[in-house]
Amino acid sequence: MVILALIIYVVWDVIDGIKESDWYNSYLDKKLDKELAILESYDKQEVTDFEQLTEVTKKLRKPRKYTLQQAIDQIELVTQSDDFEGTTRIYFNHVANKDSDHLPMYFDNSLGYATYENIGLSFEIFQNKFYLDVSSNVTDMNLAKGDRLILVFDNKEKIEIVFTSTHLKGYYDTNSYLLNTQQIKLFIDHRLDKWKLISTRRKIYIAGDNSFFEEECLVHDKKVFQGILNYLAKMMMGEYIRINKEAVTA
């Protein structure tokens, strides 16, 4: 037993000597460096994985952009009747974006306007009359009575609008303009090229050529925009002819 105890003592003494040696300390340093390197590689991989996941998430969240046919397929024609007033309004919904009843026209926002601000165009029939319906959420451009909208088409013809009625207020201010047959035909047969909206009272204006688009808008191409506007005019004209024939034969 005494001999065994002596052997154990000698062994532990040797081990303590090794632990205190420069060689052992160098071994521990290298081992620690190796373990830290492994941990750092895990951290880098986690960062890489997170960055890749973020990029994938961005791509998944990024809205797809409509082709002309896709945009047309989701447009709805809505008929709204008021039995109390005896009126009927026919208008569009889901134009370019979900729950939007106007085709948005964006513009260069370098003057300080927000990127989502836009002028919207659509058509409606109210009491058997064909109107161009205009919307705006642009600061200081609220489509007030006396404001002017100039539309220039690809054949250089123009429609110059002066709003003669008070605008309807809301998140989008709106105002309407009664179109004649020649003006309707211009919307059907030709493509809108550019536009200018003038605030008469404030003496300011904004203008665009439908080559600017807000990121969240599902329409991101001028030709698609022009095609949608042509389609809206043709579809509403067909409805206008139908209800007026019915009114004549009634």
C-alpha cells in the first residue's frame, strides 16, 4: 500500500510538472485558438444563413408585376344602384392594384413628393353619361374646381380638361369630367403618352409620361399602363352602348 501511494504521488507530481511547463501552456493556447476558430466559423455561417434568408424573404415579399393580360384578368366592372335617389353608377375595381378603382399615374418625385403619391384615371357611367373619373392623393393637388388636366396622346392630340365642379374629399380626392364621343374614341384608339395637372389657385403643376412607377404598384411598364387604359375605355364604351340601347327600347 505504501509503495502504491508513493507511485500515485510521483505520477501526480509529474502531471503537475507538465501542466506548469511551457509546452503544456502552448498546447492549451493552440487548443483554445482552434475552439475559438470553430465558434467563429459557426457565427459566420449563422450570419451567412441569416443574410441568405433575408434575401429570400425580400424576394418572396416583393410583389410580382402584372403583364397586360394579368392586369386585365383581375379588373372588375361594378354596378351600384341607389333606389332612394334613383341613380345608377357603373365603375371599375381592382385596377392595377387590389381594391383600386383608378389606374395610377406616378411622376418624378424629385420635387419632394412621396413615391406613393399619384394621379389616377378611370371611367364611369353615371345616369347614362360617360365620365372620365380622376383621383389624386398628391399634396396640394386636390382637383379643385378650376384645376386643369392636359392629356397628350401618341398621335399628338390632346384632351384639355377644366374641372367645373367641386372635388370630393377623401384619402383620394376625386373629380369627374363628362366626355364627348370624340374624346372617348381617342382613349380607345390611341395611347396616352403624357399628362400635366395644374393647380390654378396655387399656381403649381406636376407632370408625367407614365414611365415612373411606385415599387408596390403591380404595373411597372408604360405599355402595360397604356394597354390597361385602352381596355378600360373599350369596356366602359361597350357598357355605355348597351345601357343606352336598353333605355331607347324600354
